[in-house]
Amino acid sequence: MSQDLMAMLEQAFEESTKLYKERGFQRRVGFGKRPALVSVDLANAWTRPGNPFTCDQEKMDNEIIPGMQKLLKAFRAANLPVIHVTTAYEITDRNASFTDMGLWHNKIPVEVVDLADKELWAIDSRIAPIEGEYTLLKKRASSFHGTELAGILRANDVDTILVTGVTACACVRQTICDGIADGFRPIAVKECIGDRVPGAVAWNLFDIDAKFGDVESVDRCVDYLNTIGHSRS
């Protein structure tokens, strides 16, 4: 992101913060007692180069993947739930009389994540699921919309979701919005959220933090997970 764009965003954040604070926004939802990791669309079509869905590669390789590795290590050490979320479609013909794409294909190139090509929607091997973790296939932006996610979380007594992944302006944001609507405490992990569009991460994290969840650093989240793990031992 260019320095000029960042300067404009920082000015917007400063002015917006004044308004939000005056009106009682930017409150804290806080960490709960039992967290789960919900990792959204960190699959090859988004994390690797060459796909229309490909996100910022510098941030992906140098920040998101290393941050995810830290989080996964902490979640696994504490034996806490991990849900890897991906997206793919079985009927990719826009002219088909029936499709699992709904109307979304009229806006974005969902045909490039064909269910038949598993490599596209497989979770990135650098953060691949291990035994005991769940991979959820979604069809919409939100990881909750039309999926079993909320039921799985409740069945495992989860009250807090640490949300990571891509994109900040769509699937991550929609997951966080639906998460708080369904009664979970959403924590957006700052370094582990990306996008394709310059400035989208910064703006969406600012706005999420004001209205829908708390934005916390990887290190803060790991400290929390370590505390949970010690209390369970």
C-alpha cells in the first residue's frame, strides 16, 4: 500500500474515531472462556499466485502464513477447536438451469474454484489441517451462511472465534458479522487477514473493531491461548 493511501486512511481513521467515541462505538467484546480458530479461505486459489482470487502475495507469505503458523501451534498445544474454511462450486456453468452458485457468479469469477480441481480449494500446505481439525466447505461469503459452523461451535461449547483469512472486505468481514449475530465473540487477528485491494484490510479492520468485533494482534491472541491452555491442564 502506498504511503499516500496510508496517510489518507490514517486521516479518515482519526476523524472517524472522534465520531465513534462521541457516539459510544468502539466498545470491547473481549475474549471468552473457550475459543475456536475459524480460518477463512486460506486455500491455494487465494494464497498462491496465478488465480483471479489471489491476494497480496507479500503480505500472504511474510505475515499471514507465519502468523497462522503461530496461531495453529498455540491452538494445537491447547487442544482447542480449529476450523479451516474453503469455497468451491460443483456446477460452474453460469448458464446451467440449476447451480450451487446462486447468483454470486453474476458478480465474481466463482467458476475458477471448481470443486473438481481439489488443488484450487485445498488449504495451503504451509498451514494444512492435521488430524482432529475440520475443513468446512462454504458456498457464500460468510462461513456461517448455510453451513453447519454455528452448530459445530455450540456443540463444542465455543464462545469466542478467532477469525483469520481472506478477504477482509468480504468473507472475513461477513463471517465476523454473522459470528457476533449468532452469539459468538469475534476476534479479528490483525496480521492474519488479507485482501486483494490496497487499503481494504486497514479500512475493514478499523470498521470491524468499531462495530462488530475486537481486532487483536497475533501475539495477544497467542498469550490468551496459552493462558487458556494452562487453565485446562
